[in-house]
Amino acid sequence: MGMSTGGSRRGRGKGFGDINVTPLVDVMLVLLVVFMVTAPLLASGLRVELPQVEATEAPVKDTKLVVTVTKEEKILFGEDDVTTSVEDVLATNPRVQKEKELYIRADKDARYAAVARVVAAARSAGVLGLNLLVEPEPDEAREAVR
């Protein structure tokens, strides 16, 4: 006990000589990793387009590749449930590979993690144009589903 208090007093006298820098280094490394991960996403100019309300009336379904994230966090590619295999489906789908463009329609109650997973899957599949579809009004959206 006596030794430890003496040690801290001595440390104070010496100034910054023996501050423990290990936690600081850990924090810096974590920040570095975060920047390394986010920088390419920012640099690659991920195109996010929010269409106008009129644009949502266009029949997106048959012309474009749409991935839907439901509020139950099911992931649908077109009409197929690909919740378990979205990464493989996007990576192997010939149209995705050819057009390199994808529309993501996410329910407003879906958790961000599910949407982020689709974005990550699309990026690893080589998709360059990611378009987030915004539903104009909840009522209209419900009718569209029916």
C-alpha cells in the first residue's frame, strides 16, 4: 500500500515522464481502423439517389433490380426471400453483375443493421449504383404491396 502511493507521488513529481500510453495507443488504433473502413466508402463516391415522389409511381419492379427490406427484416430480391443468402444471390446474379445497379427499398421500421447488410452485400458484389427508394406516403406504399 505504502509503495503504491509513493509511486504515484513520484510520478506526479516527474510530470509526464511515465504516463501510461497503452490505452491511448489502443484508442488510436481503433480510430485508425474506423477511418480505414470508412474512407474507401466515402472515396468511392457511393451514389445515393433519393427519387422524387412522382418517380415512385414508375413501375420499378420489372425494369430494375430491387432489394426490399421488410420491417420483419426479411430481405427480398424481386419476389424471392433471400434473407439467409443475400450476399451469394447478389454476387452470382447475372443482371446485378451486368447492370451494377441496385435499388434498395427499406421499410421505415426495419433496423439499420439489416439495410447495412444489404448495402455491404451489394458493394462486395461490385454494385456501383445504389439507389435508396423512399416510399412517398405510408398509405400509398401499403396499397402498392397489395
